[in-house]
Amino acid sequence: MRRTLIAAAYTAKGALYHDYQAKATISDLQLAFSQNQLTSRQLVKFYLGEISRLNPVLKGVIEINPDALLEADKADHERNKAKELARSLSMLHGVPILLKDNIATKDNLNTTAGSFSLLGSVVPRDAGIVTKLRKAGVIVLGKASLSEWAQSRALKAPNGWSPRGGQGKNPYVLSADPCGSSSGSAISVAANLVSVSIGTETRGSILCPASSNAVVGIKPTVGLTSRAGVIPITPRQDTVGPIGRTVADAVHVLDAIVGFDHNDAAATGAAAKYVPPGGYTQFLQVDGLKGKRIGIVRDPFFNFTNNPTLAQAFEKHIQTLRRQGAVLVDNVKIANLETILDFNLSGEESAVLAELKIALNAYLKELVDSPVRSLADIIMFNQNNSELEMLEEFGQDIFLAAEATNEIGDKELKALKNLKRLTNEGYVKLMKKYKLDALVTAGPGVAAVLAIGGFPAISAPAAYDKGVPIGICFSGLKGSEPKLIEIAYAFEQATLIRKPPTFLS
């Protein structure tokens, strides 16, 4: 693969300032703030410059916040005032962040899920996690691109594509799949258009782009973070989580967004018991692998018979886990795995289609103003704006199938019952049988298993296949984020595998 013009430009600009910013963690940024070496305004201007330079090709950002510099000035003023009064501020204070374009903000930004049908719509309030982020002092830099409607419009639509955002590109190999649907959130962090971002996941939409773009993605237990104000697919599986270049950065963001939200009371209330006193950063321990029982699901998640390079890389990682003190339970099996991975056979398709219609209609009806008020309206908009929405190329078969459903009937109830059975007889039974703290898999393939159970996971950079990243995934039962953080952080510190993007063609 040849180096592209964008790669040459990226290298040519390698001034010390740029190099520092490209590697800077949230802790580094806060240290620079405290020592008066950096202001939030300077940091925002740096990221705006990088977006201007790289985003025309990468298309990781769909929209810039016109008030980003004003927010930066406010953060700088608050920081100076805090220094005068000897007050401490949040670790995220003054740090810019990108939000996936299905996360509502009550400001001058749009919230469209990448669709022209929602352009100009007015949301009633900030999403629950945005309220928490603003309280922590973050600067909303803008909205990240995504697979349109979080990959719920059409089966043929490519990962990372939306009518508003265009086709997102993998910054390591531009022709490679960036994965979806939180593609822009991962692309932007990987290419240093921002330090951290927020994605959403229903069935692999954080874990997959994190894996493909060599960043860290945390898929929280469903309900640990509020979904209020997030354009939904199914509340039963939807979750909101952070993406960063390091485990620590992602955990700092996780700390800010977890907890109860009265606009998502049932889910966040049930999961509030999992939030540890003192937050999650206490679990960033370099010896976090010591004594952890980790199951290895080799088939099919370590099936690299035709790729000896990846096989060797992941075998080395397994040995690293053992050397760092983990107790490995090798070659464990998830019962009924083939059925679980089959979206139709498991019953997940039947459940999700009905849930999508119900949840999306409810979201649209709550908007203060909108060109569309129902899934049926969106379908009609796409038909009336076929060229704009590229309807002939990709269609809207998922939307049409969802619209054809009629609430939750016998078929859907049967499917939901089957999904619960598959979860209990498969993942839950395996974890309890071997008393496991986590499962380890290569890539995001286990995401479907985790989706139907609402289970958490962390994807961290692990290897490169002809320049294209692939991650390692640590997953666990509900509320196991502390153990997963210990494991992922210890693995990261023992390997330090991540490298900057190469922008190869």
C-alpha cells in the first residue's frame, strides 16, 4: 500500500506542538492547563485546524459547534477563577469532546443521525449524558459522523456512511472498513481531531469501530449511562459509551456520564447499584490482571488459520495475560453461539424491528419541532428525496420492515423469551460455571452475544493486519466494569501496542 498525500502532509507537519497534542492524554492536557502552558482556546483552535486539514478526506466530523471557542473562553475563565480560589475542577474541565450525531444537544448543533430528514429539528433538551458532560466542564466541539440512523435504515448501506456526513474513512488504511455505527467517533479520536468522543452501541457500534481504528471503546452495561435524548434503536440494548486513545482517557469520560437520569429512570435506576463509590479511575491499576480469571473463546473468535501474523500476535497477547498474573481458562464455549450470532434465528430481528418503530416514534414525537414525526414520515421523506438520501443505491429495507410491525405481539414476546433463554444458557452460564471475571476475544465478534444480554465490554488496540487495526475485547457480566477496566488497563500498559494512523491508501 502506498502512502497518500494526506499521510505525507501529516508527517510533514510534525512540529513538536503537533506531536505533543497527538500523544497528549487528558492527564497531560490538565497538567498543561495547570502550568499555564495551554489554554482551552488554544486546544480548540488546534483541533479545529486538524479537522479543517484532515476531515475533508476522513469525514469523521459531521458538524462543528459554532460556539466551541466561546465555550473554550468560558472554560479558561472558570479555570483562572478556580486557581484564585484554590478550587479543584473535573478531569474533563476545558477538554473538547465530539458527540455522535444521534446524541441530542440543545444548542446551535443539529442532531440528525446523519439523515437530512432531521436537519433543522429542535430537541427539547440536552441528552442526559450531555447534561452530565456540561456539568463536568467539557467543551462540545461538534458532532461526529456515523452510519446513518446508527445502521438501522438499510442492510446494504456501508459502514460509516450517511447522506449528511458522506463516507467515513479509516485513518490507518483509507480503503479499509472503518466499521460502524460510531465510526466518526472512532475515526476522529484515532486521527486526533479530538482527544475523546462519545459513541452509542446497540450491537457492536462502539466495539467494532474501536477495534478497526485502534482506539479504546467502552460499551457500558445497559442503563449505566442514560439513553434519554439519544435517537434510539431499542432501549433493551442501546447504551452510550466513551472512545479514547487510552483506557484512562475513556475511563475519565465514563466517570462523567454514568448514573441516574430521571428521563431514563427505569434503566438508570436499576443500573445505579453498579456505580462504585469513588468512580472508575481507581481501577486503573497496572497490576490489574493479577488473579483475574479470564476465559478464552477460541472458536470462532481466534480463528486465524489463514493469517499466521494475526495468530502469532494474539497468541503472544494470551501469553502476556498469563505473565501478568491472569488465570486463563482456555478454549471455553458459549452454548448456542451459532444461534445467538444469527440475527434472524435468535429472534433478535423480530424483537428489534418492533422495538425500533416504537422507540423511534416516541423520540420523534417529543421533538419541539421537526420535519418528520414518525418512522412513516421518514420513509416518505426518503422516497420524496431519493437522490439526496441515495435511496436507489441502498434502499430502506430495515425501516420498511420495522414500519410493518404492530407493537409487541406474540411473535415478539416469543423472540424476547428466546433471547433471554439464549443469554442465560450461554454467556451467563459460562461465566458462572468457570467463575470468570471476563471473557477475552479477538475483534468485536462477540458483540452480538453482549448485545442481547446488556453486558459491558472494553475493546483495546491489539494488532495490525497489513496496516489495518484489530482490537482485543474483554467482556463480562452486568456491572463488571471495574474488573474490565483493571484488565484492559493492565493489558494496555503491558503491551503499548497502539501507534498513530498511517493514512495508507
